[in-house]
Amino acid sequence: MKRLETKFAGLTLKNPFIVSSCNLTATAEKNKKWEEAGAAAVVLKSLFEEEIEAEADWMQTGVHAEEQDYLLFYHRAHRLEECLRLIRETKQLCTIPVIASINCFRLTEWTAFAKQIEQAGADAIELNILSVCSELDYQAGEYEQLHIDIAKKIKGTISIPFTIKLGKNLTNPIPLIHQLYAQGAAGVVLFNRMVTPDINVEKKSYTVGEVLGRPSDLYDSLRWVGLASDRVPKLSYAVSGGVADGASIVKSILVGASAVEVCSVLYREGADRIQEMLTSLRDWMNRNNYDRIADFKGMMNAGKAGGGTAFERVQFFKRFGKYE
């Protein structure tokens, strides 16, 4: 029997399969189902700072100024308690690691939530720092510095591991990842998926683009995990986006990931897909005579022979130069 155990961000996982944060992890009963199906960990549905503030603003419409602070405080406390209840209930039902998730877009008093999340029993915290930078007076590096400041603040608040789930809207993630490691992050997840806007041309109205991910989303994550795991090797990496089959897991580990976070394929195909993907991973390990995940983890990252150019733009000229 091949051993699928792996270590990610200080957590020991029975295999590399993590169910990522979404509505599929919004109740303890759903999370128990994922454990029974074979998942090694779950990332709970996120506590959204931006959503909390937007809801509070709506509630304050027409309210006297002296009541606004009270409403905001009450609403934040209510949403935080929902998050803490989910952690406690999931920990009661599940034996696999439970990772709480905070979706944040600035450094505010919400960082105090992290301590309460730790006290509720979460095994780790995943921070989703994702926003669109479009201000005219934006200064280069401000967005990256926000990640560093949040990591530093969180490290001084909790003792459990925390990870950062990065968005694709970064010019060069590697220096940022190095700084996050310096500030105490135990791992990074590449990449967060931002829902994109679309337009209904008949109604001339805004709508939402494709919500679920596609297998092709994997390629960007392979590139940057392959580069970062070589250049910042002491950090743990997880691939998120486009992980749709057992081969996706193999590819992710080959470039240096310790685990994968999976969402869209579970929406499309359900819990049975987990064992199918893990069986495919075992079969590949059998065919290649690997006994453990560690035997092939990172063997095709940028530091290995030929790995550097495989992830760089020079491939464009090699692959497309013959087309006229």
C-alpha cells in the first residue's frame, strides 16, 4: 500500500486532498461527509470582512449616526459567532484538521477575530487577501505590503499555523512569498479565484462570469509553485485551481506542492470523485515505484534540470515559433 501522508503548513495530513473554502464546507454535516469520502482536511467557508462591512452599511441606511457603530459592532459579532460555531461543530464531528478561513482586504480590527478562531479549536487559519487595486493614487508595492502587514499582525496574535492564499494579480509572487515566510506564514496557496464580471449585451447589464474553475486554471499554479518551491523552499505550498483529477495532484506535487485545495470538481461530480482521484494518485505511484509522497515531491520544480526554462516565457517562442 502506497503511503499518501503529507505535511502541509505544520499539519499532518493523511493524503494531499483538501476541500477548499466554499459553500460545500459551510456546515459540520457537510464537512463530515468530506472526511468520510476521504478528504484529509477542510477549509471552512470564509468569514468575509468585505461582505460584513457591506451588509452593515445596508443595515445603517436611514439610521441615526449614534446607532451606526452599535449596528456594525452587533453585526460583526453575530457573523463571527456563526464562524466560531461552525469551527466548534465541525471539530466535534470530524477528526481531520479543520482550517478556518478569513477573507480580508485591509488591516483593521478584524485581526482580533483570529485569536477567537484559535480558541474555538481551529487547527490553522487561511487568510484570503484578495482585492482589485484600481485607485489612481496607488503606489507600487502597497498591495504586497498589505499582505506582509497582515501576516505580521496575525503572527503576533495566534500560535496555530496560518497560511496565505494569494491571488493571481501579482507581478512577481516570489519576493512576497519570501517576506511572508519571514513574517511567520507556514504556507501559501496558489491561487485564489476571483469571480469575474461579464455583460449581458441584450440587457446592457452586468452579470457574473464563469463561477466554477476549469482544468486549465492549473497551469498558472504549476508555474509559480514550481518557481517558488525552489526559491523559497522552507515554506509549504498548496495548489488551488484546476485540480480536477489524479494527474492534477501528481503534477502539483512534482512541482513542489505538499497538498491541493479542491472545489469546482466537487460541485460538478460530488464526493465520490475524491476516492477516484486518490486511487489515480496511488496507481501512478505504483507505476513509477514511489512509496511515499516525499519520494517525488518537488522533483520537477525550477531547481531541477531543465525546470527553470520550463516555467519561463522562452517556451512561447519554442512552441509557437513554427506557426505562421
